[in-house]
Amino acid sequence: MPIDDIHELISELEKNGELKRVKTEVDPDLEIAEILRRGMYSNGPAILFENVKGFDMPVLGNAFGSMKRLEIGLEMTDFTEIGKRITDMTKMDIPSGILNKIKKLPELSKMTASFPKSETSGPVTEITSSNATFEGIPILKSWPNDAGKFITLGLVATKHPETGVRNLGVYRIQILDKTHALMHWQKHKRGAHHGELSKEKGEKIPAAIIIGGEPATIFSSIAPVPEGLDKYLFAGITRKEGIKMVKCKTIDLEVPANAEIVFEGYVDPEDIRDEGPFGDHTGYYTPVEPYPTFTLTGIMRRKDPIYVTTVVGKPILEDAYIGKVIERSFLPLIQMLQPEVVDYSMPPAGWFQGFAVISIKKRYPGQAKKVMMGLWGMGQLSLTKMFVVVDDDINVHDINDVIWAITTRADPARDTIIINNTPTDTLDPASPLVNLGSKMGIDATQKTKEEGYNREIQQLVKVDDKTKNLVDAKWSDYGL
Ligand SMILES: Cc1cc2nc3c(=O)[nH]c(=O)nc-3n(C[C@H](O)[C@H](O)[C@H](O)COP(=O)(O)O)c2cc1C
């Protein structure tokens, strides 16, 4: 059975030695964040803070801060499975004859099992209140120069104002007062797009901020799921079981029944205020930028909720592991559109949008550049600043192998492309403008004559079989 909620996740992590409880009193103002950072920088466990100063609610952090914890939470070890399930669906032809229909039934029923399921109540509806306030929730201040308290692992639910397709995105939320906050949905993200469409209609957009839920729902909120695919369905595909949903009380949205807390409200695209500074994924404080306000209209919560949070800063912190799982799970989707791609890696030190290495099975001249252009046109990969494309004999996860390929197979003048005035990640501290900057691509594949390389390709050094076998056979005699 897949893990249904944060309470089940905690007990699974604990059984596997991946969680520690802290009973000493801790302050949500800076202290918890520093403990979580130190924990991540030393490969420590998930931490459940049971005695939070001024609050009667425990705080869970670093819950997804290792590959093992993600394997437990998502109940799989090969994360490419997730992408494969999506690509398999796109390959499923619609059965025509009755015989075909019968043959396809098991596949179809597997798919319907992943659809969200409406319920009339659930754990999150145990307590509901329209007299809502952010007070009483142990929201953290993470860094000394942060503008205040921020919800950092809130899943923001919205609906596309025209198609009705549901979205979930993790966007940080800066608390302004008891009932107001700022919604940091960046320009390129789906939540921001929904907000803009509502603005065009002169409307405010209903939004819910969800704390907790199934680990797969949390993962789905962060994943760059293809446009048009309901993120709850993506979560259901990930866990092979549909997400149970309940209706919000004050807005027209459905949210996971197994969540810990749901803040209901709306975002007013006309009420724009200064957001930040905030100590960010890049390791820098993102400066003040204008973002729209969220107004709280109601709260649903369990009787015993756990506040789930995360802390970001200079990599490598918890988000690095979530990013690795996204990288693995999207490989089959990338390969569906760019079949020559063998593997890719987005090293966490490059905060995911900064740098990626892609290996390809090259068949024709200029193919590395074709792959770069394709990926720069694909979803959130369009925000990646630098791509290095290598041949399939290079291990993209070994930075030394990558540097060897760049320095032996690329000539800077011939093999580097720079494209100016392209969309960049909002957080990029180096881009000349917020959201606009340049891309760099390095073609580190072996060049051919057709690509203007008129020298003989030098032979790779490789030991001969005779010497190899001799040394293999005598290896233990050498006393090494
Ligand atoms: C801990 C964490 C915090 C994040 N904070 C933000 C944020 O404040 N704003 C934002 O636009 N994206 C943020 N993201 C990235 C988005 O969640 C991610 O890009 C997601 O795919 C957005 O989904 P969407 O485009 O479908 O809405 C954050 C990711 C993580 C892991």
C-alpha cells in the first residue's frame, strides 16, 4: 500500500532509522532552520521537532533529504519508472475491436486507478474554520535577513481559469499578517499563468496552500509536469493509486483529503506588494521583487497536524535530493521527444536550473546543437543556463569524465554557442535582468569531418587484451 500521509511517512522513516525526534524546546525563529541546514550538510536524518517554542504543533523537516527517504516515501528505487508510466500511456492505442478492448482492459483499469477520487470528508476536514489566521502555525524564519516568516513547502493549488485543469506548485509564501501573505509564483510557473488569466478577466484567483498530503502529491507539486496534465493525476500515477480529494469550505477547489493543513483563500493579481528578501536555493538572498497577495478565507486541518517544512540555501540541501528524483523520473519523457538522449544530469551544485550535462548517441553533424535547442524549448528546461552535450561513452554523473570530454573534444570558438535575451530562472543572481539573460551550450561531442574537423581523430588510449589478461591473472601476486 502506498504511503497515504505524513504520519505514515514518519513511522516508515523511523522504522528505517531515517528520522530523529528532537524533544528539546526549539525556536521557529532561525533556530530550527539552522538545525535543519546542519543536518543536511552532514547527511543527517529527517527531524521531527516535538517541542516548538510558542506552538503546540510539531514541525517536520528534511523528510525528503536523502535518496533513501525518497525511495521510502515514493516506494520505488528506480525513479525512471514514473516517466515510463507516462510514456507508456501515450503509446496506448485506443482499442477498436471488442477483442482488443478485452485485452487492453487491465491497462485501462491501471490508469483509472490513478485518477483522483472525490470524498465527502477526510482527515483534513476534522477541524474547519472560516475565522482563519496564520497564527498558531509554527512557520519558520530561515535566514537572519529574510523579510519574515515563509511557508516553504506549501503546495499551492489553483485551477486553469479556462480549461479547469488543476495545478499544484510549491511556491514560497511570505506571511504579512494574520490573514495576508505574498505568493511567490515566478513568471514562468503555472500558478502565475493562472493568476494572469484571472487578471485578464478582472477576477481574483482561488488558491489553497496545502501542508502535507501523500509524499507523491508533494513530489508532483515540485515536478515540471507536462502542460495540461492534472498534477493530482501525476501524483496518482506516481503512487499507482488515486489521490483522495475533498472540497474546500470557502473556495471552489478540491484538495487532498490526507493533507495536514489547508489554507484556503484567493490571490488578488491587482494587489501587488514587495516580496523578500529571502535566503534562496542559489545561496544568495533573492532581493525584493513585486508579487501578488494571498488573502486567507478559511482553514481545514487535522486534530493533530504536523507542520511540514524545508530550508533552502547554498546547495546541497533537501531540495537537491528532490531535484535528483525529478531528473531521473523525467529521463523517459526527454527521450520520447529527443530519442538520441542517452542520459542527463543536473548537478545539484548548479541549483538545477544552472547547469546540465546531456549524453547523446550522435548520428549526424550538428546533432548536439539540435538537442540543446530542443531542450531549451521544453518546459522548465528552457530556464537552464548552461548545457554541455557529450557522447554516450561519457558518464554524465561523473564531473571528471565531463571535464575530460569538454577539454579534449570541444574547441571554444567552434563548439560554444551563446544565445542572448532568453528566459532565465527568476532566481539567477547573475542574469543582467530578472527573468532575461543568456544561454551557453558546449558541444563536447567528438567532431567529425562533416563538422569541419579536418584533422585525424586521435586514437583513444586503451590497454591491449594480452596485457590486461596478464595483469589480471597476476594481480594478487603483486602484493598491492
Ligand atoms: C523547496 C522549494 C521551494 C520552491 N519555491 C518556489 C517559489 O517560491 N516560486 C516558484 O515559482 N517556484 C518554486 N519552486 C519550484 C516549483 O515548485 C517548481 O518549478 C514546480 O515545477 C512549479 O510547478 P508549476 O510550473 O507546475 O506550477 C520551489 C521548489 C522547491 C523544491
